Amino acid sequence: MGVFVFLPLVLPLTAWPIARLAEQHLHPRTATRLLTAVAAVMALCSTLCLALLMVVGTAQLPGNPLPDGWSDPEVRAAVPYDEVAGKAAIPALCGVVAASARALWRHGRVRRRAHQALAGLPGSAVAVLPDDVPYAYALPGGRRDRVVVTTALLDCLEPAERRALFAHERAHLADRHHRFLLAVRLAALANPFLRPLRTAVAYTAERWADETAARAVGDRRTVATAIGKAALVSRGTPVATLAGLAAPGPVPRRVAALLGPAPAVRTWPPVFTSVGLAAWGAAAGTAMSAMSSANAAVTMFLILRTATPL
């Protein structure tokens, strides 16, 4: 198994360049899908390798329920620095599992509470709340997806800007942006080296909704104005896990992008460009991570099968 078991833990570093360049040079839809796929695969691979290391570490603990053959010197010799890495992997994997479970529980609780708060309102696709605090967000799930907006925010916008607001929030729901955001959030919890991808996807998902709203409204400047006004009067959504028009982050960059020409739609960037090289570097790192984790898993399986008495 050798050092291959450690590679998926550090290979996410190969995705840092594309995390930065994708925001600037790729269509937001392409960037969101690419970065989410890279983050998800690398997170799964690193978690698998942590689990393999934990097997070796757990087998060294007295009183463990594993077969005695799993603690033989021949088995431990298959893992470099088994005494340190094997035992360190135990709290590391427990931390990953606990953090991921807590994130999923909080995500579900936020959505349930949001739906419960709207239980007494008509079951329309748009819920307008009589609130003095200006905010808006897209709420997926439940009986139907809904756009939630307060009267305070609507009062700050012109009719055309309101159409841009609703088009933006509907884009979040139609393209299931909450799934991309949740995937990269869990990936960053599984491997801290993937945090730049989480930050990038949070931005590109908003840009994706911006571009969809601009096409629906037919005026990029109107969408930019709506985003700017919403950012000035609100502090984003009441809960950070919900996507909204005035999401925290680089709002000036979003406005500047909308004031420029629409980005070109490409499934993959040209090879001999900075973003193309970064994309291929991330793809190579992802492939190496998958192959390394698969090699480590097969090797560990064969070793443990040989060491386990029939």
C-alpha cells in the first residue's frame, strides 16, 4: 500500500489554482459543476484512506474487537509510519464523521424550521412576509419549492428589480444550487484542503443564478442594480445555509460581472490557457486521488484477507 494511502489526503492542493481561476474565466454553471465534482471525489477518496489508516490504528489498541491477525507486524508493515499515522487517523476520522453528521443535522433542521414558519401562509410559490427586516431566500424541499421575501425588501426595489429578484431565487431552486453548496460544505469538512473550493462554489452558484436571472429579465443592468440595492439594505439571508440574492461575499464582483458581457458557455476551457492548465491539473489530481485510494483499498483488503484466519 505504501505512501499511496497518504496521497489523497494532500492531492486537494492540486485543485487550488482552478478554484481561483474558475471564478474569473469559466461560465458560472461550468465552474460550479466542475468544482463540486472535484471536491466530492477528493473528499470521498481522502475519507476512504483515513478509514484504511484507522483500521491499522484500531488493530493496535488493546481489547479491540478486530481479528488478532490484523495487528500482526506483517499487516502494520504495509502502512508507512503505522504507529503514528494509524492511531492519528482514529480521532481524525471520528472528527470528520461527527462534523459531517452535525452539518447534515443542522441543514435539515434549518429547512424544517423554515417550512414550519411558513405553515400558516398560502401554499403559493412565493411567500411574502410582513417583516421590517429586508431579506429574501430560496427554500427548497417540503411540499414545494418556495421563494421567501419580506415586504421591507420589496419596498426597496423597483418593479423590474423585483422581477430580477424572483428570477434569481427561482434559478437557485430550478438548478438545485443547495445541493452543490451542501456537497462542497461536506467536502471541506472531510478535508480542510478543500475549503477554497467551497468558497469558490458559494460565489459561482450566485453568479450562475445572476446569469439565469439576466436572461430571464433581458437586462443585465437591472439585475446588477437589484443585487446592489439588496446588498445595501440587507445582510444576506437570515440563515447562512440558505441561498439568496444578497448573499454575503464579493457583491461588487458580481455587479461588475453583470455590467460586462455575458460569459461564454464552454464545457471545458481551452488547454493552453491558465484556466485550462489549472483545470487539467485538478483533473489529474482527482484521477490520481481516485487511483491511489482504490490501490490502497484493494491492497489493504488482500492483506487483511490473508491475515484473517478462516
